Amino acid sequence: MAIAAPPPLEHVSPLALIAADLRRQRSAEVAYPPGETDFSMARTVRFSNEPLPILLDAYHRHGPVFTLRIFHGLIVFALGPQANHHITVSHASNFIWRESHFRDLTALIGDGLLTTDGEYHRRSRQIMLPAFHREQIAATVETMQQETERALDHIRPGQRLDLYFLTRRLALRIAMRALFGLDPDGGRAQEIDAASLFEQALSFYSTLYPLRMLRGPGTPWSRLISASRRLNRMIYEEIRDRRASGRRGSDVMSLLLDATDEDGAALSDSQIRDEVMTLLFAGHDTTTSTVSFLFHELARNPTVTDRLIAEQDEVLAGRPPTGADLTGTALPHLEMALEETLRMYPPAWIGPRRSIEPFTLCGVDVPGEAYVNYSSWASHHLPDVFPEPDRFLPERFTPEAKAALPKGAYVPFGGGSRTCIGMRFGQLEIRVIASAILSRFRLSLADGFHLTIRQMPTLSPRDGLPVIVHARD
Ligand code: HEM
């Protein structure tokens, strides 16, 4: 017997979805919050390419809760500490993820932890949490270090490389081994280029809204579906093998294969596939981008880099860091630089939701069934909360300064019952990679490189991160 699946997400055509959205907007029993509500293709295009200035401008004009019309749809944004806390913690049960304006992500990752709500979400989280406990994560350090050594081994001073590209492949290899017990050099994992398939699938989110409505051969949608099919094949074959051989480890896939509910029901193959795809999706690009953004800022802030290198030398004195060094407080300057990176560039920059009932936030009424988003990226750039928000200042995150931040001010990993389940895993992985780079090299940005950011849907450097490698001394 299989554990009951979540309520199906009705697959409606993009046009039917637009019609339903327009009907709902017209019949809303409460007026939408003030904002930029006229139809504007210019705003729609700009929002795809550069959402941050639009959000900050609307915040300054309309306050923390406002509406933007993006393409056909009215979307409510709620920014700042109070809004983040309301949506993720104090009133989280009034918001669902599944029917948010990111609902088409289910075509790629299915009904996993990210895209489900309520009781199904709670139970899935309960099943998976043991794989993300502190001790379990600490046990993955060795795999992370081995893979990082392997990736950095051939790099020499004088070389030019794309740090984003290198880290993306590294992060996928780490996820495959540490989370799923897959051998990235053997059998089916080697046959497919998972990093490129994810890139192909997620490029859907970097195309213009009207193009996302198209279906049929050659469209961004069909590229998403075909990449998803190839990734599925790899995962289903692994599930079948593991069921047939009984091979288990301490990885998430083993936990999922053996999970049962109180009636003894188990997860079906497609439920396991959805959770695996969700973790691969949520777990590799976020860490990759953070490593890239960190080294982008370090290249521009040599004094901070000097401090981090000195810390590596003083604390580690040439030995590789242990799990305790990386999970404890042994490297505080690295930690503060990492927190500041996640303030400036939180990869999961938007928390998409749909309200269930009408609600009032910061004195503003919002209808039920409205698309409502919180945004860490915009909230982390409010000057009344983070003065001089465009400056990279790791000292914002001394333990005392961090404790003084208002509740909900800093939310790179979300909050409440949907807090990122991979937070510890991601933080550890970033520290392993950053520490390994800092102990070997200095990196400068390639001549003429200027960072621009894309959302796909997580933030990443649009043109990768071309760097020049230098000897440390
Ligand atoms: C720097 C690294 C990471 C950042 C900044 C990050 C950020 C986030 C954020 C903000 C959310 C909440 C989204 C929302 O409220 O809608 C989230 C959820 C999630 N993250 Fe992460 N993440 C990171 C790494 C990872 C890793 C490594 C994994 C898996 C191994 C992972 C798996 C997930 C999953 C499954 C969820 C959904 C949780 C739920 O709804 O219960 N993330 N992440």
C-alpha cells in the first residue's frame, strides 16, 4: 500500500490559468493593496531581468505591502521583517505554496517538499528530517572534502576559470554522493550530464513571461519537459535497483525507500522521485551561487580576504578543517562573510505563496486567493534595517549585531515550518569549498567582468564567474 498522494494540482493550460486569474482578481472581495496595477509589458520584462530595483522602488512609494501587475496577474509583495515573519511563521497556515505563481515548477520537481502543503508536507518533512540532523550532516564532510579536492586538484596559479561552472558541477556531485548514495563516476549518473539538464530545464524561468505560455516543440516548456524526462529516467532506475538489491545507506534515498506511515504504507516510486528531484533542484544551485557571490565580493574586498586567509592559517595551520571546525565557531570571519553574502545575494530570493483567506498586514488589507510573495533579497536591502545595503560589510553579522536584528529581518533560509531543510548541509558545503579555496589561492575577477544577476528561478551570476587564480603569497 502506498502513502496517500497530495491533492492533485489541476493541470490547466496557460490560457485557462490566465482566465481564472483574471476572474479571481475581478471578483476579489477585498481590494488589492496599492501599487503599479496597470498592464505594462515594460515592467513585466524588467521584472524578469531585474526585479530588485522594481521591488525597492515600489516599497518606497507604497510601503511594505503593495501590488505589481506582472504580465496579466496582480501579485502582492510583502517586504521587511514584519511581513517575512507574518508569512513564514505567525500566519503561515494562511498561505500555500502549491498554487503560487511558481506552480509550474511541479512539472520538473513534482510533488516534493517544496511544492506541497499541509498534512502531506508535514509528513514528508518528518520522514526526511533524520537525514538532515546535525550528526548526519557532519558525517558528510569527508565526501564534500574529497569532491572539493578532486575539483581543485588541477587548478594552477595563472589559470583563468569559471568558478560558477566549476562549483555547479562540484555541488551536483556532492549532492549525488552525500544525499543519494549515487556514484557520479559510475553507471547511469555518468551517462547523463545532470548539471546541463538542470540548466536546460531551468532556463524556462529566464525566458520572458509570454514565451513561458507557449507549448509544443521548440518552446522553453518543451525543453523543460525533455530535461525532466532524462533526469527522471536516472532516478527511477536507481530506485528500482535499490528496491531489487535491498542496498541501503545513511542517505536520503534509503530513508525514503524504507519510510512507512502509521498504517505501514510506503512511498511509491513517483513520490520518491519527486523528493529526490526536489532536493537536487533546491540543493545544488543555491550553494553554487553562494560560493560564486562570496568570491565575487572577496575579490572586490581584499581586506576581508586577508582577514579570512589569516584566520585559515591561524586556526588550521595548514591542516584540512575537521567537521568540528566547519560546524562550530572556529572560523568566525568566514561565517560572517558567508552571512553577509547571503544577505546581499540570497539565492532563493522569493517565497511564492497564495493566500487562503483575506488578511491584514502592516495595516493593509489583502484578498484571499491572491498571489503573495515575501522576498529575502528585497527585505535584505531595506536601508532602515541594513544601512548602506549595497556595501559588503561582514561585521553586520558579529554575534551581538545579529542578535540585535528584528525578528524576520534576515531570512536567507526562509522560516517557520518551511525553513530550508538543507540549511546545515548547504552551509557546511559552502564552508568546505570556501575554506579549500582560501587555503590554496587568491582569486581576482577576470578583466572587464561586471556582475549581472539572473533568476532561474534562484539567483546566479548571469555570465558565470570568470576569475584568475593567483598563488596565495
Ligand atoms: C545556500 C544554500 C541554500 C539556501 C540559501 C536555501 C534557501 C531556501 C529557502 C529560502 C527556502 C524556503 C523557500 C520558501 O519559503 O518558499 C528553502 C527551502 C528548501 N530548501 Fe533550501 N536553500 C539552500 C540549500 C539547500 C540544500 C543544500 C538543500 C537540499 C539538500 C535544500 C533543500 C530545500 C528544500 C527541500 C526546501 C523546501 C522545504 C519545505 O518547504 O519544507 N536547500 N531553501
